[in-house]
Amino acid sequence: MATRGARAAMVAAAVATLTSGRAMASPGDMAPLVLHVTDYAHLKTGELDLKPGDLLEAKRLAAAVYARIGVRVVWADGCAAGAAPDGALHLDVILLSAEMTARRQPAPAPMTFGQASRETRRAFIYSARVINHAIQTGSDPSWVLALVLAHEVGHMLLPVYSHTTSGLMRPYWEGRIAAIPDFLPSQAEEIRSRLAAQAPPDDGGETSASSLRVRSSDPALVALIDQATHRSKTFRQLVQTIEATNGIVYVDPGKCSHGVHACLPMSMQVSGPNRLMHIVIDRTTRATDIETMTSLGHELQHAIEVLGDLTVHDGLTMFNFYRRTATTDSNRFETTAAVNAGNTVYDELRASSRHPL
């Protein structure tokens, strides 16, 4: 979601509240939606010119938007990946600090307030930009934050490219924000249908975000994975391919041998039905975000190659797999498929505009 044009040229106009075409349901009839908030911006304590109660009020206002379409929002701390399966859809909402925002997405034109991905089930809120817009337009910060929260969560529930010319999912916002629009009726129905299809697990499986098989505990790398998933069709397909395997790929900061920016170490562990692997990214290099996302795409293709052989279960069988299929020199391995995947991801990232969310 973004603001359009220079701030000095913004039109100070209140946004009229729209209706979703559905009467308010009783709490017991509402579909549950659990939103896990990680507050790196420390909004809870009143930083960034917020009053301590503003975040709580923003949550209340955002939840009211969903209540009007028959969805009961439950706010939770921690990460969605740690939630026990309970039949509800669990999503992550991450409030980034100004420094983290600058690393994830340097200020474009138009200004972007956040970014979300249906595939990764994470939304990033660029908190300082939200509060700055409220200050410069005379808006109540809790209302602006609520609008951004509701909008970005909407992207996690609706299909990709779900912007509309009116309603909550408009891509651009100008001037003073005095009210929060609702979803269009068709979008409200789609959200209710998705949550209704969220059945409780009956076989010990997980329905929360812990089912995602490309993971990172590093916020900067999580942000880049989400951005690449959104902006590159090939990267998105790589992630989806891994989702269909029994592998879990952890993306960690660290050092690679041979002075390379990213690598897939010859290491694998088996945990229950899952095979665990690690991609290492050297964050101390001067690589740009696009170069890092390209390297990630390259290494994800390598992970897919390994996971495609069910006999690979540890570092030795992984090494022997590549020695048979992709030897180059000095025990270094490379495949044409990985090179092509990285190149295609790079081209798609370069070609993609900074699509506002």
C-alpha cells in the first residue's frame, strides 16, 4: 500500500467508509483469524511519536473491519510458526523499525507503507512511514496504522494482485485519513470462503505457518524471501516446489567457503519425516538485495535437486549425489539448472516494478 505523488501535493480528503454488504455476525458465528504481531518498532511502548495506547487502538479498529465481514481477529504475540494447530489460520504481522525498513525497501516513489505475501503468510509494516504520514497529514496515527494493518492482512487472505479502485484494497492513499473503508463484497466473500476451508488437522499435520518449508530466523532474510516470492514468478515456483517435498530449508546468515556469497553446505539431517538443509548467505558482503535474492534462487534450485533424490539423507550421500551429477573442480559443484534459475530470478526482479502494497 502506498501514497501517490509528493507529500506537498497530497489532497486532504477524508476517506468515506464503505459497506461490505453483510450484517455484523455474532462472535460465535465468526471465522477465527489469528494474527501474530512481532513489534520490532517498539510501538507498544509509545515510540515513533505514538502514545502507548495507539497500537492497541489500531488493532481494535483493524479487527472491526474484519468483524464487519464475519471474521473474528485474535491478536497474539510470538511467531505463527510456533502456534499449535487449532483449525484457525495463523498469520504473521511484523512491525519493522525504520532501520529494518530501509534495508528491506529503500524509499521508492510512491511511498510504500507495507508489503505482504499470501504464499509466506507474512506481512511487513513500515511503521515509521505510517506514523510520518499521520503526522504530515494531521491524521490520527492509530487510524492510519489500522488501515495499513487491515490492508496488508487482506493481501495475505486474497489472491495475488488484489488491489481495487475503491474500498480497503485501493493501492494508493492521499491526504488525511479519517475513516477506514471496508472490503468490497466480492472480496469479503472470498475471505470468508478461505477461512471456512481452514479445517482442523485430523492426521497430526500442521495448518499454521509452521508448514512452510523455506524458513529463516533472520528478519532481513525473511524480508528478502518474501520480496523475491512476490516479485519473481520463478522464485515463487522454487518455493512451491520445496513445499511439495519432505524437505525443510533454513536460510541462515554465515560464511561460505571459496569466498562465494551464498552456498548450500554438504549437510543434511533427518527429523521424523523431514529432511533438514541449510542455505548460507554471507550478509557481510556488499551484495545488493537483488543479488542476494538471485543467490537464494540459485541455491533453492540446488536444494530441489537434492530433495528430488530420496536416497539422500545426510552429508555424505548429499556429497556423493553431487559428485555423480555435477562435479566441476576441487570438490565444487554446479548445475546448469541452478545457474539458469538464478539468472531468471535476476531478470524477473529487474523487470518487476516496485509493486505497491
